[in-house]
Amino acid sequence: MNRKQRMPLIKGKHKRKSPQEYLKKYSLDAEFQATATLTNDYEMLYYGVVSIGTPPQSFTVQIDTGSSNLWVSSVYCTACQNHQKFNPSTSSTFQWGSQAISITYGSGFMTGELGIDTVEIGGISVTQQTFGVAKTEDNEESTDGLLGMAFQALASDNVEPVFQNMVQQNLVSQPMFSLYLTGNDQQGSELVFGGYDESHFTGQLTWIPLTSATWYEIKMDSVTINGNIVACAGGCNAIIDSGTSLVMGPQNGINNINAWVGASSTSNSVSCQNIQSMPDVTFTLNGHAFTIPASAYVMQWGSGCSTGFGSMGSGGGVDSLWILGDVFMRQYYSVFDMGSKYVGLAPAV
């Protein structure tokens, strides 16, 4: 039986095992993976479908490696317009939890109650999964909810994330998942549970150790253009985050990048006619260079263009935490190894 599942997208001090050690360990067992197909929503977000309850009720959820909770709109949310709404009373397997839940994101929020039910995604059914039953939300996205894929340490109310439960219930053979994000409004994006798909990248995966098992946070050495350090001088930290559309960073670093690539000094707009002559931007992560060409970091909106580099504020004048969002992830197939606490990156195809 194959437990490598595909989903279409519509810090301890103990010795850390390398991804290769985990692969060797699990190679003795059957390979359990599943794949979920994801939908590319105008390159602003990527979502898949989850089903909750008995009989199942289906919802679109944004796939977010920058948070850890699953939640969906519910019949108790009067303001949740144009969304499918979970109805607990029609599920024979639903139980109410004992806590309320409240989550604030970089943009938007949700509040509600915790519930427990069976959750299915990509052909994998997770039993006794705790999730948020939204009663109020500020969700302007097209999706009905959100599926957080980060570590439990980041979860509101210390809820066990869906993927962690997949591992604990032996539904996947390896404690890793991977993301393939398409560009140019193309479909075919995928979330693979339990492994990765070599057909979506070239060369070998570069494995980078996590500096924190909350987000998928890694060491970034610098950001360079034409060999010149333009941001993150002296090093900083970055997270690989599918829930953020752009590459985000402190204002001084982002302003410098935008100036070097020729963006407007008052915004990140550029001339669409200049894309071919604009320079590459290179992010050096733990000693390895990952380059993004202008064709990948310039986003076209109707008749205008802008860079995919956005500011998170002044950051106190110091380059600290960066977010390598979808602009970066479309270029690099991303493997998230929760067991060994590594991220693997390779050029996407």
C-alpha cells in the first residue's frame, strides 16, 4: 500500500537526525504518501479542500506553513458571507472542545470555539482532530478557512496540528510534507503528505537546518544583487511561509532591494517593459545561494507591474526576521521535514 499522499491545491538539545537518516529508517517500511491538489488563486494564495465530519462537509482552506491551526467558517458566524459553513449538528462524530479560540494573523483574525471531528484531506482521514469552529472572522480571502502546517509550539491553545496527528496515527511513513506552487495563474500545485515528488524539481534537495521549530525558520546570510550585499548584512533569520504572497522584510532592507532593482522610491512599482533588464536577487541561506530572476519577482497587475518585495515595518532599523513567501516558493520546491527539523529546497520545474 502506498502511504505517500498527494493533495491537489483547488528545540530540544537532543541529537538531531539528518533527513537522510530518516529516509534510511523509513525505507524499511511501506511508503505511505498522499497528494492533495491545490488551486492557485491569482498567485495570491494557494488552497486545497478538506472535509470535516460524518457525513463529510467540504471546505476550501488556505495552505499556510506560517501557522499551525485548522479552522473553518461555521453556521454560527453571521458575518461569514460567501463561505461554506460547518454545521456541527449534522455530524455524528462531532464533539465540542473545552476552550475558545482566537487567532490574529498579519492581516485578519478569527474567533470561535474548539471542536473535535474527523478531518479528511488528500485521501487521508485524521480522527479526533481538534479544529477551530469560527464564529467571527475577518477573512476577505476566497477560502472558507485555513490549514496551518507549522509546529504545535506555534498553535493557538496548543492544539495538535493536522499533520502532526497524521504522523502520530501512522497515516504517513515519513514526518515530512512538501509543496509545489505553480506560477502564471497555472494550476497543478500540490501538497504531498509523507514525502516529496522528484518530478517537480531538478537536481538535489539542499537541506537547511531549522533555527527554530515553531515556524520553519532558517538562517539567512545575506541578500545580494550583482554581488553587492543589499540587505541582511551580517545575517538574519527567515521563515519559509506559503501563507504570505510576497517576500517580506524590515523596511530598510526591502527599500534597498527595491531601489537596486529600479522600483519607484515611493512604492514597489516598476515598468513592465524593464523586466528583462532587471537584475537577479540572491538569497543566501545557510551558505547556499538561491536566486530569483526578475521574471519571478515582478508581479503584473492588469496594465501595471510591481516587485514582490514588501515591507513589514522599520524593524527597529535592524534586519531581523524575513518571510520567504510564495514569490520565493514558486521558484524552489520546498520540503518540510518535521522529524529531523530541516527544510529541503530545489529548483522547481
